[in-house]
Amino acid sequence: MDSARMCGFLAAGCLLLLTLLGDPTEACSCAPTHPQTAYCNADVVIRGKFVGNSTPSGLSMQYEIKTTKVYKGSEAMQELRFLHTPIMGSACGYQHNTPFNGEEYVIAGILDNDLVRISACSFIQPWAELSPEQRRGLSLDYSKGCSCTVVPCYSMPCSVDSNSQCLWTDGIVHQTWDSNQAKSLACLPKSGTPAFCTWQSLKSQKSGFLRKSRLRQ
């Protein structure tokens, strides 16, 4: 498994030790993740429906899903049926707390041999709640920015360390990370200067017939 792509998942998983040593309610903590970062760091990004769950072992739960679209991953992911996660929420296990009612979700996961793993820190969002720009990013634009890095700003002053970084200030400016930069922008290489990344509005990306047809899917 690629170590860079595993960073986010391992950051959650390694906190299991804290569960054993301290207050388990404080064991799982997730850093804010821009949708573009979630896409780029994941091995698999799909849209699908949760249809059930089971506990094949004492430490693991698997969710059965019906995959409806693959945004990132091999063609085999179209047949993906199960997602695996720690059974305990204190170990950053994902807990699906809504009914299995056919609602579609966007799910970003990590490949572990033949298994797709998710955690409480994974990007798992109802499709209906994503903005049109986020949907466009998943289909077309986030993949163009995987050489760029979105850097969350937790307190002022804050800055970036290189031209390939974009400063994410939603949490400071709007007191929520799910605001303008997350909903409408992507950190993409500047045209003509690929080593320089800037925030670019996904609203302004011109759409031809093919682009429009893909976004409606």
C-alpha cells in the first residue's frame, strides 16, 4: 500500500493505542480535509448506497454497498460490494447512523490488499449535499490538482511554504470548514506555470457538451 496515501487513514487507525491507554471518548480526532485532498489521497472514490452491515470479526465491521459510479480507481471498483472499518468508534471506526434507505453517498477509501477501508475521518458525504462545483471537481477537476497541496489555516497569521500550496482559510473566515473554498474552489496548477498552484473557481470552468453530460451523471 502506498505510504503517502495511507497517511490520513493511519493517523486515525494508530489512535487505537490511545483507546487502550486513556479515555476512549477522546481517542479519535480528525483533521479538516478539503474534498480535493480527500480525492487525491484516496485510492478509491465512488458514489454508492449503503445497503447493510455485518461484523465478520470482533474488531472489524463491513458495510455492504451498491456502487453506482467510480470517480477514482480501477474498473473492478464498479463491482465493489464491501467497505471495511474498525468496529469501535473510539478507534476511528466509521459509523453509519442513518437508515439504509437508498441515499447515495460519495465515499473515499484506501486500498489494503484487496480490501477497501474507511474510517471516521474518511470523506463520506451524501451526494445530495454536495455543491455543483464539488460534483464537478469529483468528475473532472480535482484530479488535475493532485500535484498541489491544500494547507488548512488554524489560526492567524498563517502562510504557505511553497508555490505548490494553497492556504485554506474557511475555518478562520467562516468558522466552518465547509464553506466557500471547500464548496466552490480547487487548488490547481496555474495555466502556463504548472509548478505554481492557485485557488480556482470551479464555477468558471467552461463546460462543453461532453463536460455537461458527464456532470449530469
